[in-house]
Amino acid sequence: MKKELKLTVNGQPYELYVKPKTLLVQVLRDHIGLTGTKRGCSDSSCGACTIMLNGMAVKSCSILALQANGAEVHTVEGLAKGTELHPLQKAFLDYGAYQCGFCTSGMLMASRALLEENPKPTKEQIKEGIDGNICRCTGYNSIIRAVTAVVKGEYKEEK
Amino acid sequence: MSKYSVIGQRVRRVDGPEKVTGNAKYTFDIVLPNMLYGKILRSPHPHARILNIDTSKAEKLIGVKGVVTGKDTLGKKQGIWRRFPELCDEEILCREKVRYVGDPVAVVAAVDEDTAEEALDLIDVEYEPLPAVFDPLEAIKEDAPQIHDGVELNINVTRHIEWGDVDEAFKKCDRIREDQFKCSSQAHMCMETHDAVASFDYSGKLTVWTSTQASYYIQALLAGMLGLREGDVRVIKPPTGGGFGSKFELDSAQFCASVLSMKICKPVKIVLSREEEFTATKRRTPMYYYLKLGAKKDGTLLAKEVRVITDGGAYTGMGATALYLTGFFSSFPYKYPNYRYDGYRAYTNTAPTSAMRGFGAPQSTFAGESQLDMMAEELGIDPVEIRRKNGMTPDYVVPGQAFIQSCGLHECLDKIEEHIKQRRKLPPNHGIGIAAYGFMSGGIFNWFDTPYAFSAALVRINIDGKVDLFTGACDIGQGSDTTLSMICAEELGVKLEDIRIHAGDTGICPADLGAWGSRETLMNGNAVKRAAADAKNQLLEFAAAKLGANIVYDMDIKDRWIHLVDRPERGVSYFDIVKEAIRGKDGEVIIGRGHYTPHRKGMISPAYSFGVQAAEVGVDTETGKVKLVNVTTAHESGTVINPVGIEGQLEGAIMMAGGYGFCEDQPMDEGKILNPSIADYKLIRSLDMPETKILEIDTYEPEGPFGAKEAGEGLTNPTAGAIANAVYKAVGVRINNLPITPEKVLRALKEKPKQKK
Amino acid sequence: MIKDFEYLAPKTLKEALTLLDKYKDDCKVICGGQSLLILMRQGLVAPQYLIDIKGLSELSYIKDGKDGLKIGATTTHRAIEKSPVIQKKFSVLAEMERRLASIQTRNWGTIGGNICHADPAGDPAPVLIALNATLSLASLKGERSMPVEDFCLDYFETALEHGELLTEIRVPPIPPHTGTAYTKFNVIESDLATVGVAVSVTLGAGDGVCQDIRIALGAAAPTPRRAKKAEAVLKGKKITDALLKEVGEVASTEAEPISDIYASEEYRRELVRVLVARVGKEALARAKQA
């Protein structure tokens, strides 16, 4: 029996009816159509589905959609403001912090959550911040360099 | 100041904005109207005859729209080695026999994935299990079960490479070593699993969107298997989430989705689960290595004998190439006056083994570089010195095999030697090990039997000067879209932002053999450069007429300025000439064509890149745990077109090759892979990644576009060998079988006789 | 593929207990779901009713007082990791949490869920055992208390009875001159333990004699367990390196590890031997500073 689900995604309110077994990632990708968040595994290990829920980085494949009832969700699609990219996005572009791009949404959201909780993380803390995300292409170091650049203030957001 | 305007610059990749905004639509994301979801039923047996398949219950399940088995196909066998029909041994949807746990037997299309999965449980398959064999050394015995009809002793491919007289040469050696190594399997672990959306329409045309490294191969193989004309099959490669060698053969997602779609005339999407990805897609070829090396006491290598038996798994795929290349690269990067290689590929009832980044060279480098260090120690010669003494040099001829033009190996050795000296004082139980390699820039031997040029490109200049670049090259993350756009922009004399690339769509792009063997930069780069030059020449004709300069002057375009090379201040805007040229051609757009197939370059590769890697490890002698501390690589890849791209390829290669060295593995029991999930398949995450350093050596490869050659694949060759040598340097134990796990190291430490200081 | 189920989200503990009592075997409790959902996706667990207690904020707290530390069962791993009072007074818990899976998992997964999942390789249980922690189990019938070390009965099996819910974890105040340390062995930093060891050492005031010692092993038996024979070697004695070595050897005989694709039984025993000595030494150093 389907149940009501109300949540905001990237500032936009949604009202849906979902089967209880529906995962949050399915609501985002299949019901709302935000395909930026990816899925890369069946055992909560790869981190490609990372989003922010009530300010925390979480794996959307490992949360029942109904548990996000009333929650504020942010996905990669909400990073840019119109055509103005988020500093992390600019840094990823400049530092080559992605290659095939499949893990990139998860990496960006994990990094954003990290910086919103702690704007001045150490290199070790940045590594910890993305340790839940697998990348098979970059070897992680370019991602760490990109995040470090944002931490150092290379991409001060214009107010 | 750089002589180039575009290449060599640190640029943002052209596909960047789409990827960092989550806008890029991978095959994984594609949803079409009326699309159905497919799921594949796979054999639970490693070896069995299929007696009967009853799909009636599945067909009746509400929501199921189609069920297909091998009987619904044309019953053809395919393989990527089209030139040799006996190696085209894979039906994909099995009709009579299954040969590994995971071999497909049926596929269902339904309104959603859950229904499709439910339907699989309703398909009754009657199997007659057959005796199975899992180890190649067992498979080649007389009494082993025969896996493919007509293949004696299960040996389906053999290779032999020889020059000089190895047996005579050994007699002249002062020292001879014989060593054995075991190289493990490895999973590609692309972040995007194999997937395809196939749509067959009522006009008899098939369109397939798929995550692939070679849309042309998929087009041709699908056409063959489905009885369609190649021109009626269009394969489109959307942004692709990784390949690493797993995605240039026809796979079960593509074939099964196509067969289903043809039956029901609706789009069908199949996405392999991560478990299927681990168990039922092709993997790195495991190998048993036997090496005999002979040297003089001054360190000159006189002879090398190599014997390899590879675990082929259930089907051939690209395994035949891996068998050859491992033997060829066993001779790299040294000048052996005498060399002999014999390779045997044996079928086993396990998931087929095929191509993975490095293509047999990580295996040969692990074995060869380990043995070379052992020989160096026996002779009392420094590991860098012995490599220096025997290392390949520019313009070296590998007898009867290949011609090496550019080669920066010695400069790489110098740089690594310097690096090691700088890290002189290491903590206890730390060690630095090195490994040297050389790798190809694409392959020449035409096992696919293509009638087309290996690479081709089309350049179209529009009225506003914007350039459309059409190429069959496939960007799977390695950055070929950007690299090729840069080459095009440089040659044409415009800016990177003037280029718009259309790649990997067989409907509109000329054929390219795809992204494997590290070929795109050199081969497709040459095609793109020629196409751009062709278009440029058409513009120059008009510019020459306009400028009316003395005939002795050459013209060129740089930074959108068409000018006399010797008098650059005399010129005209690119944009103006484009308008005039199109008018002059009666309104026809300017099209430039280019293609490239390596001719007179031997049968292996037109160019080779070289490098030396130093891995520093720290070993915990009580637990055997090996920590990768630092990996420094000196390498040369000709002119660097896309520096950010190369750095990324290097660091990514270390993650993959480092994993091959110490943690990635696919243990099996009775043909069943025991760790088919990411939680259980150990790979390097950000906290495990060592510090990395790149030392770039400047070289120029005449065969490559602007002097460029490969980078992305060769860099996976040395790491396992460097780690093995480093562990030995750190704690004095040799691990000759991969991966180098803590348990193996600890056991070796305990068995090591106590040494007096 | 997850099988369909009825979803219930009680708003109070009482409501949750009532549902548990009502549906008995037909229901399963979900909180963070970081372990449970994997099992459900594989079809290994398929309850008819799923009772979601993630919303029970009354069970999410960290309180420190005279009686020691009290952690509500639905407290997330991340909250424990970041808690100032835990970092200051029960730092081994924060250290253990920091290496547990990933930040994403810790943000949503809960300590109660982890303990009830009863994976012998889990990190919290050995640490809680070393800290002499107890669990509070509630049902409609009332409440009972149980030491953590008695809670796990077998692989993924606990002493929870029908209608019972884990509500609180209690860690008694740390005695003076006590040091507790935990480490786990793995090849990949954030991975599950191949073997995990937690040791708590309490010294006598000024004399350096070991008054109390608790050694807990993880991933070395069907359940997390204490190495009591090894403890007996040290109790009442002054701790030396030689003695720690002996303790490690005895502990390795008390372990009951399995052989699997990651490690052989022999190697796991070796890890127990080495790690107990190492962690014991670290705990001793902390006890001396305390």
C-alpha cells in the first residue's frame, strides 16, 4: 500500500505516493527525474548515490524514501545557481577532478557536506570526507587537490 | 613561450560542465517512451548441457512483455577475433551448453525491473551438469573435461615469439635464474556497469545506446549476430562510466536487449547489477609464468625464455591478444639478443578472461621486473644500473617484431635514480622498489578483420567559424574528447572552444576501432590532425588568393589568424576567410577528411611509451601489512597534449595497478567468484591512496600527432612489480604470486631463515 | 530485490513496543537501515511489517552523569564520533566510530542498529565490552539490563526476545587510572575488521599493578567475546612487555576465528596474538596518563 511522501529537493517541495520499499535514490532518479545521482553497487559500498539529507551526506540507496519524509534533500543538480557553478564544481573542472564522471555527483555532494560542516578541513579530513566514495578513474588525488583549492579560498563565491 | 597555442595547456575538459552538474546522461540514465526493462537468467552451473527451458510461466506473469532464449536467436557464435572463426566461440545466449557460472540462458523484458526479476524465478531450466575444470594446469590434462568441441586439451590459442638462439646463449651465461610467478585475476570495476538500451523499430532499424569503448565493434558484431546489415544498426555511445578494457566486446546487456527489442519492437533497457558485473563480464587474464633469465656477470642480459599458461575462462574474447602481448612485453623494455616465448591459453569453466588495462603487460612486468631485481642482487649490481645497461634506446629494433622510434627510458631511469637518492634515509622496514616498462600506442594486427581505416575523422566548418568534429573515438573517461578537440584546434589554428566534438555514434561518425590498447591519442589523433589539415588547406587556398603573397611564402593558421608563416603580421581573420570560402564554394560547407592506419610499422604497434616507477612501502613485520607510502613515476609519452589528462591517467593507474599489486583479487570456488560485491572486493579508497609524484620526460614521437604517443595504459604496467621489489627491499621477502597480501608476507617472513647482520 | 512490506512509523517508544508485541515474527525493526537494507535488497530478510524507529527522537541522546554515559539506541555513529563529552571522557568510543565505515554510513546508521545486527566483525561491541557496558532492553512487560558481552548469541543472532527493543547503552564511569584502546586490522582503512581488539586496563593507584583488565575480541569468533584466560594472566600483576606477549598468545588460543577469503584461521589467530599485545600496551600507556 503506497504511502504519502513529502520532501523538498533542492529547495523545491514534492508530494508523492510511494511503495514503502522504495529507496530514496529511486524517488530522486525515477520519480522526480533527477538522474545526476547515480547507483554503482548493491551493497551500500560505492558512494555514487551520495546526497545531502538535512545537511548530512548520506547514501540515498541505503535510505527508505519514507524515512526522508519532511526532510530537506540536496542533490548535485542543486549545486549550481542557474548557470553560476558552485566553487566545488569550478574547482573540479580546473583540477581535472573527474574523468568518466560517474562518481562525480557523489564526490561533489560528499565534499559539499564536508565543507559545510567544517570549512577548513585538513588534507586527512578531506580524504576521510570522500573515503565513502569510490573512484576508479582519478586515483582520488586530483579530487583532494580540488577540494583543497576551495578550502584555500581560490574560488571565493561572489555575493 | 610554448610553440603551441592549445596543446600542452591545462584546460577544462570539454565534457566537464555536463558531468559536474549531473546533467550528463549516461546509458544508465536513459529512459525512452514505452521502454521495458530486461533481466538476464544465468547459469548456476560451471559446465552443463541445457536440456530444456520452459518459459511459459514467466510469459504469463503480468507485466512481462517478452521472453527470449538462445532458440530465438540465429544461433551464431561471435568473437572479437573475427579473422579467426575458430576463436569466435561465444553465442552469448547459450543454446546447448553453458560453460561458466553466469553464462546467459534467457532474458525477460517487463514493465519494471522488479517484475523482470520475478519472472526469472518462473523460468524452468533443466540442466545436465557436466564435469568442470577450473585451473588451466588441470584443464590441459588428457582426462580433463572438454569445454569446446574440437579444442584438444582445452588449449585454444598458442603463441610463439622467438629471435636469436636462446639455448646456445644460455651456455654462455655466467648466471642463470629460473623463477615462477602467478598473476591473479582482476575486475575492471567500472563505476557504470555494462548497460544498453536497444530500440528496434518497425522499419527494421536497430538503435542501441550503450556504455562502450568501441561503438563500431558493437555495431558490426550486433549486425552479424542479428542478421542485420551494419547500416541498419546504429550504436550510440553516451557519456560512459569507465571501460578499462571490459567494454569493447559485444556483451550480454547489448545482445540480449537487442534480441528482445527485435522480438517485441519496443525499447528494452538492460543494466547489469554489480554482482553480474563481477561474475559475468570479462576479467583480467590470470597467468602462470615461468621465466628463465641468463646474464653475464657484468649484468648484460643475454637470453630470456618465457613460458606462460593463461587461464582463458569459458570463451576467447580478447584473451588471444592478451596471450600475445604478455609474451611480447616480456621482452620489454630491454635489449635481449636472444629471446623465446611460448604461450598457451587454456579454457576453463570460469568467467571468460580477456582484456584489462595493460593487456598482459602488468603481468609480464610483475614477473620480469621481480626476476630482474633478483638477478641484479645475485650479480651484486644496483637495480637501476642493470636496467640502464640493458634498456632500450631510441631507434631500437626488436628483432623481427617491432621498431621503437622515440624512447626516453634512460632519462626516466636517471630521474628515478635521483629520486631514490633524495629519499635516502628510510624508516625501518621501509623500502623502495622499482620497475621499468614500455607499452604500445594501439595495436596493428587486424584481428577484427576490419575493412576500414583504423581511425577516421571528419571536420566541418560552419559559417560562423564553429567547427564540428566527427570521430568514432570513444571517451570512456580517459579524456579523448578533450585531447582530440585540442589536436583539432591546434592543427586548424583555432581555439578549443571553437570545436564541438561528436563522438562514438556510428550513425554519424566515421569508424574508429575504439578505446583500447591506448590507441586513441596516436591513431585517432592522427586522423583528426589530418582532417583538420584538410579543412585548413581549403581555407588557405582562399586566404592565399586574398593575400596575394609571393609564391615562396607558406601559410598557416594560429589563434584564428591566417598568416604568412615568415611574416605573421600579414594575414587575415579566420572568420572572414571561412565566410569567403563557403561563398566561394557555392555555399558548400567546408569538410575536411582524415584517416589513419599504421603502415610499415610492423604488426604490433606504431609507437611505444616508456617509464620507470619507484614504489615506497612500509611493512608491518608482525602482521605483514604493506602500506603504500609513495609512488613516483618518471615517464615519457611524447608531446603532452593534455597535461591534466595525463596526470589523471597516472594517478588513476596507480590506484588500479596498486590494487592489483596488493589487494584486488577474485578468489573462486568451483568456478564461483566468492566476492562479487564491492564490500568484498577490496580496492583502494582515498585513505589508502599513496602520495604520488610525476616526473615528466620530454620526448617526441615522429609517428604521433604533434609527437604524442600513449600514456594511460602503460602506466598500469609497473606498479605490481615495483611493490614486489619494494617489499623485498623493506623486509627481505619475495612474494611471487599476486596479490601481495599481509598473510603471504607474514608467512614469508616467518619462513625466512634468520639472517646475521 | 526488496519484497513489499507494510510500513509503520511509531511516534513513541510505547507505540513501537506495542507494534513489536503485536506483529512478533512478522515484523522487523529498522532504524538507520545501513545493514538491514542490504539484507533486504538481497532478499535475505523479508518481513511483512517494517517498524521504523528512526523517528524516535526520545531514543537519540548522549548523557553523561554520575552513573556514567548513557547513549540512546537511535543515536547515530556520527553523533557519538563528534560528541564533545565522549571525545573528552570516553575517547576510545569516538576513535572507534571515526574508523567505522564511511561518514555517509555514520550519519544515518545508529549504534543500536549496529549492536542488534550482531556482526561479529562490528566495531562497537568489542569496545563496549572493554568498557563494561550494559544494554537496556525494553518491552511492554518492562525493562531488563544485560551486559554487552552476553547480548550476542551467534552470528547475527542476539538475545532480544519477541517484543523487545534495545533502548539504551550504558557505560559505567571510567575508574581512575584506566586506559582503553581499540584497533582493528584491515587492508583497506575503512573496511570491516579482519580482527578487532579492544583492551581496558585499570592500574592500582601509584603501584602500577593491573587491578582490572578486559580484553574483547572482534571478528575472531561467532560473537564478540572476552578473552578471559588472557585477562587472568595479567590481573594483579605489573604489566611488562613480556607479560603482554604472553597475554597475546593466550588470547589467540581463546579465539575461534574462521577461515574465509580474507584470512585463514591461522592468520587471524596470529593477528589476535599481535594486536592484543599492542592494544594492551596502548591501554597501559593511557592508564598511566589517566
